[in-house]
Amino acid sequence: MKTNIQEIKDLSIGFKSQKGKQISILRNITTNIRKGETVGIVGESGSGKSTLALAMMGYIKHGLFTTRGECLFKSQNLLSLNNKELEEIRGRKIAMIPQNAGQALTPNLKIGYQIEEALRLHTDYSKTEREKKISELLNQVRLPSPKIMALRYPHELSGGQQQRVAVAMALAGNPELLLLDEPTTGLDVTTQAHVLELLKDIAKDTGTSMVYVSHDLGAIAQVCDRVIVMYAGEIVLEGPVRKILKEPIHPYTYGLLKSIPKLSLAGLPDSMPGSQPQPGNIGSGCSFYDRCNFSNDKCKVNVPKLEYISEMDTSVRCFNHSELISITSEQKSKNHLQKEITIDEILDLKDVSISYAKQGIIDQFLNKVTDTNPTVKDINININKGETIALVGESGSGKSTILKSIAGLLKTKDGYIKFDKEKLLSGDLKKRNSEDLRSIQLIFQNPDESLNPNHTVEQILSQPLKLYFGLTGSKLKSSIAELLEKVRLGAFYMSRYPRQLSGGEKQRIAVARAFAARPDIILCDEVTSALDVSVQAAVLDLLQKLKEELGTTYVFVSHDLAVVKAISDRVAVLYQGRLCEIGPSKNVYQFPSHPYTEVLIGAVLEPDPDIKPKLVAEDIVEEKPPEIGCSFQGRCPRIIGDKCRNETPPWQIGDNGNAIRCHIGIEELKIQQSQC
Amino acid sequence: MENSKNIFNENPKSSLAKVLDIITTMASKPSGFIGLAILIFHVILAISSPWFAPYDYKAINPSLMLNAPSSEFWFGTDSLGRDVFTRTILGGRTALTITFFGSIIALLWGGLLGIFCGLVGGRIDDIVMRIVDAFLSIPWILAMLLIVSLLGTTTEVLIPALGFFYGKGIVRVARAATHDVIAKDFIVSAKARGHSNLSIIWNEILPNVRDAILVEGAMRWSWMLLGFSSLSFLGFGVSPPTPDWGLMISNARGLMSFAWWAVIAPIVGLSSLIIGINLTADAFAKALGIDRSTKAPV
Ligand SMILES: Nc1ncnc2c1ncn2[C@@H]1O[C@H](COP(=O)(O)OP(=O)(O)OP(=O)(O)O)[C@@H](O)[C@H]1O
Ligand code: SF4
Ligand code: SF4
Ligand SMILES: [Mg+2]
């Protein structure tokens, strides 16, 4: 058995409420981190995973304090050290990569300088040694031509490259323990897969122990040896990654894994009811009791202990874990009613191009846009009534841009958008009539941003009701109550402010606000990506039910291919504002595919340590689409030369109904893709 | 149903309860308590002083010229033999009234213009901000002097003139605060629904920028008070014999070496009021959570 580098013993961390009550955020955490091991800590937001990670480097957030227990790093209790002693350890022996570290680089300092700063702070190297080390570090994180890289500013790097620099800075002090807080959240699918690959190699090469905090079981599956699952401030399950993800013997983990949409399954995943209890509001029995499908009366009053099951090398906090062992791990998912979509066009995007280019004064005067290489170009999509069409692609592929122009928030440069067969939608919001405005509603990614923090739920929902239907008084109130019921919330939510709601509840309010207008089309921009997995499944389920009930059409933007597969009827794949592939969703996910679709599907991280992502293309980010030729030429692993660079590829219809835009013939693609 | 037995027991509060809440929070810190106490003391004094002023503020008595403080004249008498105590307790009334209404005018026009600029953006915003900047670069005291010498020193001139000059700073704050919320999706959402600009300003923006603007307004109030007193000091504020701190300081400053009492009392009055407003505005900002928050090191 390997030696422990860190031992956490019975650690509880809490705060004092305004009434003077002591409230725990972490409760009786006991665990060890072994040398050279990568441990994943998973849990939904508010489960205490970041607090635990911070405690591992001896840092307790302002307002919190340790109520009991210790955190031993090489038998030294970090929580009792003073600042000076901690400085000796932080950055040198224990380093941390905080969330969004890449974006947090100082914008006006060169990369090389920032790494040198880290070296000066955390090592005793001389100037020349430091210079050598900078190149070494940049090499280690696999950034091309380190000499040139060192002279760049952060904004001259892509998101993935910035994250690599952050990793390099954390490695500067040769740490023995590296803590990573959501290191790949917010990166593109392909970039994420590459960064994870890098972290795994670093762990192998240097023997550094890593603690990897994430809500993303897909990422955890790729890098971790062992997993700790947290719920409401407690460890509920801990064991080897394979056991945890393949034979989850705790009901929470079991439900969590079932609520993740997977590429291999059609339809919506099961959702888990309810939400995690807030600190200070945990009942007397098992903290998962309210949401558990396996509970009995014993769970209600007795708190289960963490029990070690030696044949699985797993610790579990549940009375009834043996029931779960017997359940076959085979997963079934509710098939959503794949009803046949009748061809009844509701929205038609014809040759749409959109440009963000600044117009000159004369052009502005003539109301003309001149831009030979617009952000979005040649979009042809027609959408049928009652259909869910998804737009997928990496960040910057123009998904939101297209949604905005459908909503009238952006002018189109060329082409037109037609609604209900004959009505041409104006690109100018002010020129649209109230009926058209009502017909098309938007739901945004982050409910924290899309709900006015100073409005109550009642005020929020009354905006569209007053505007479009002129409701007042008791009629208004009853409509609001009806809407709340529609999104499975009670009328007592009316007087709440957004800050008094959980993430899932907030998004439900945003959904209710969109439905308040009784729209024909709802544009959903990454509506689940700010939510926890268990909540995501519930919101997807809600959207699906409302659609079945009301026959609404969805245009659904997402970067998550598994989510898209679960909810959509048709998928359009975008790269750099150009369409690559479009077709029924079950076919888009099958070969033959456009080479870009292939790259995207390959990079999807499944919550299964035995399914590895296929990293085919480089994770470079292009700033602008190429002027001529195929939009994907810069990264295409199947590129066939000058033809791709000079000629716009033609549309080809595959035998299963999806259209692919590539110079390689469908049959040829099929052969090439079946080989790997 | 999600979360029916809910975790948040915070009940919606009436506006009065909210105001009381804020005042309690302000008074819970020593600096806020002191500030509030000074401000309240001054306001009560200004309202009630005419009823208990011991002497007539304009009664000139050459035989009592420059008497030192005594049991009869607590703060002594000035060069015209008027009671300094009487004149001091009355001396804040004009300044407080004029600057209070001036601040409200500054808040109104500065706040609305700032929000408008932040909302429309683009060229109009550019032009308006240029003009505001141009005005900011004129020494305000010169401009004020010009205005009062042309239009007189009546209240009807002073209030809007002060309101105008001190509103410029509020334009910038309101515009910046609006910029912070304008990019948020709830504004985009309101725009996409087709609400009018006015409705967006009133319903979506104002509740989110109100706090920042009010705090700025409170700060401006104390500056305006200083500005107004300077005008009086220069002889362009209130006209004699109205008791006013600025004017009293100006009249008595030449005699400071031997009749210090005539100058000390109005100085204490003026500076304590300014400090009081400043501390209150600070505490107000903190109670509303506008304070620059301390960030975690990681
Ligand atoms: N206001 C703007 N001015 C100039 N360029 C912009 C603006 N907004 C977006 N862009 C650019 O347009 C392109 C498409 O952006 P868009 O927001 O539509 O991408 P997206 O596919 O929604 O990405 P994400 O997944 O990150 O939301 C990007 O290159 C982006 O940098
Ligand atoms: S102890 Fe009971 S309530 Fe808790 S997870 Fe196990 S079965 Fe569910
Ligand atoms: S046209 Fe060429 S570059 Fe474009 S996807 Fe096909 S093979 Fe790749
Ligand atoms: Mg987007």
C-alpha cells in the first residue's frame, strides 16, 4: 500500500448563522490521499466539494471555521499553521488550479513573465535556472514553440492554451499535491478532452498526487483512480473509479448516473426528484432521505454511517446498499415519444448571413452591411411545427448569434427569416409587431443573469402577461399561479426573489416566463448548462412535457452532444458560423458523418472509465472562418488538399437522410470512418 | 414537487420594513451610528432652532461688540454685537434646505440621463458624455459665480444651479451602473419581448441601479454643502443678515486672532454636518452592499 500524502480526520467546517446557531457545511469528513494517486471529488453545487479542496491546502474561507478534526499534510496539521508556515507549503508542496484559472491570468503581462513570477515565489532557482525552467514547463504542458509562447499575452492564446499556462504555473513549484477545482468546466468539448489527457500524463510522469474537484462525471471517469462522492456536506460513497461509476451502491450516485444523458441511449434520462437540502436544514435521518427511491422508515430517523465493504474496496453511507448491488447495472431510459413530425413549416431561415463587422458611416446611412467574411454565413434551415431542432458546435460557432437574429436582436446581413410560411420577420426588433414578438420567446443559459434580481417571481412572470394580454388584478394572479403549476412549482413561490430559489427552480421560472407569452417557438440557449446534472434531467423533462402538452417548437442550442441527442428531433452542426451537417438526430450520431461531427462525437466524455475519447483533431481555436473553401479546413483530420482550401464543399444527402457538406463522397466517408 | 418544504424562510418585506432594516444595519457600526446621530441632530436643530433661539439673530448692539463667551452669551458675540450661539444654531437652516433640494434635482437629472446614456449607448451616449466631460472640466465655482451674478442669489436660482453642477458626477455613476446591468440577459429578454425603453428603464434597470445612485447622491450632498458654504463665504450665497455658517466664517475670519469664538462655532457646525453626511452615506453604501467586497485569495 502506498503512503498517504494527506490524511483528513473527522473534519467538520461550519459557520454561525445570524441567530447564533452553528451550521455545518462539511460534516465528519475522513479520507486519505495517497502518493501518486488522482482522487476525484464529485457532488452538486453546494455539496461542499470546493470547501473540502480548499481545506486540503489549509485555507478556510472568510466567515467559516473548523469545528472539529484536522487536515494532515505529511503529519502536519495544515489548519493549525500560521500564515507564514502555510506560505512555505502553498504553491511549493501543495498547488492549486482554481476554477477559470486560464481566464484569470493577468491580461497585460506576458505568459513567460507570469510563469517566472510563480517560479520566483515558489522556488529558490536563480535567474538563469528560472529561464530554463520556463521553457521546460511550457513544454511539459505541450504548448508549441515555448520560446515564442513565453512572449505572448494571455489574450493571444486560446481558452485551452490559457488553461495549459495555468497548469504550468501550478507546476512551477514542483508540488507533491495538486488541487484542481473544475479545471475543464467552461472549455469546449474537444479542448476539455485534450486538457484532461495532459493532466493524466503529468500525473503519470511526475508522480504528483492530484485532487480533482468536478461536477462532471465524464471528466472524472477519464482522469481519476478513486472517487469521493459528496452529498450535503458528507461523503456518501468512496471507492475505485470503476466501482463507483459501474456499480454505484449508493442511491444518490445511482440516480445521478442515470440522470446523465448518454450518446448510446436514445430519449431523455431519468430525472431525480427534489434538490439537495441546504446546510442547516438537514433532517434527523439520512440526508438523502427526501429524494431516495430505496428508503424505508429506518432512514428517516437514523443517520447511516460510512461503512467499508472490503470485497468492493468501497465505503458507502447507506443502510440499504445491498439492494443496489443486486440491481443489474443495465440502464434503460424513458423513450420520449418520437412522434412523426408532419411537414408544416413554421420557421424558414434562407441564406442567412450575420455580421458583427463595424459599419462605416456611409454604409450605415445606406443601411448596408459590407463584410465579405461574415460571422455566420449561408444558413438554410427550415423548422416544422412541433419539432425540436438543435444547433450544436463549439464556442464561437455562431449558435447564439443565429438565435439572436431569429429573436430580432441582431440584423441579418443577407437572406431572410420567414415565420408561419408567409410572414417575413424584420431584422429590426422595433419593426416587429406585437404578435410576432409574442410568438417567439427566448430562454437563456444562466437564470442568474436572465431573471431580474430585484423582482419577485410574481413581478417576473407578470411582465409578459401584462405586455401581451393586458392582464391585471385577480386575472393576472391566477394566470401566474397557473404558470407556476405548469412548471411544477407551488403558488407560494410568487413572493420569492430569485436569490431565494435554487438553480433548478430559477430555470423553471425562466421557462414559465417564456411560456407565459403562449409562444409558437421557444429559443433555448444552453438552458441546462449552468445546472447540476440531476437538475438538468428534470428541466429537460419539463421542457419535453410542456412541448407535448402545448405543441411548441424548440430551437435548442447546446454544446453538449448527449443532451442534444436526448431532446432533439433534428440536429444542425455548425463550425465557425457555417453549417456542416443537418439531419434527424439519430442519424447525425451515426456514421457517415461530417468530419467535424466525427471530431465532436469522439471528444464526448462518457461517465465510464473504459470509454476513452478519441482525440483526432488539434484543439486549436481559429479566430476567423477562412475566406474561401471549407470552413473546417484548418482542423480537418481528413482534409484532401487544395480542393478543400479553395472550393466550397457541396451538400450531399446520405442514405439515412442527413445532409453533409464535404468534398469527400458519402460512400468514401463511410468506409474511412468505419475503419477506426 | 421540488422543494416544497422550503429552506428559505425569508418573508417578503414591506418597503417600510426594508427602510427600517437598512437604518438598523447602518446604526449597528460605530461610524454609521455617529454619522446618523450627527445628521439627525443637525436636522432636528435646523427645524426647531427658531423656537428656542435665545436672542434675535439680527439684533445689532454696538455696546456688546465681540464679547467673549459668557453665561449670558454662550458662544460670545460678533463684531456687530449679535449673539453667536443664536446665529450658529440658525446658520445651518438655509444651507441644509438649499442643498437638500439641490441634491434631489441633481439625482433626478443626473440619474435619468446616466441611465438613458447607458441604455441607448452608441453615438448618442458618446456625444452626451463628451458634453458632460466638457462641463466637468469648467471650474464649477467660476461658472456658479457667473450664474449668480447674472441671475441673483435667490433660492430659485441657487437650487437648480447647484443641482445642475453636482448632477454631472451622478450621470457618470448612473451610466456605469447601467452598463453593468445592461448586458445581463434579463434586459435582453425584456428587449426581445418588445417592451418600450421607458418600461425597461423603469422596471428592469432602475431597481438595479437605484442603490448606487442614491449613495452617490448622498455623497454629492455633502460636497454641495461645502460648495454652497464657499459661495456664501465669497459673498454669493445667502445675503446678510440671514445667519449662515459660510457667511459667518467670512465675516469673522479677519478678527480670528482676538475673537476666535465668532469663527469657531460656525466652523464646528459646518464641518460636523459634512462629516455626519459623509459617514451616513458611507454606512448607507455598506448597508446596501455596495462596498468593494473583500475577495478570497484563491
Ligand atoms: N457583439 C459582438 N461583436 C463582435 N463579435 C461578436 C459579438 N458577439 C459574438 N461575436 C463573435 O461571433 C462569433 C459567434 O458567436 P456566438 O456567441 O454566436 O457563438 P456561440 O456558438 O453561441 O458560442 P458559445 O458556445 O460560446 O455561446 C464568435 O467568434 C464571437 O467572438
Ligand atoms: S440510508 Fe436510506 S434514505 Fe439514505 S440513501 Fe440509503 S436507502 Fe436512501
Ligand atoms: S471539405 Fe475537406 S476540409 Fe472540409 S470537412 Fe470535408 S474533407 Fe475536411
Ligand atoms: Mg452562446
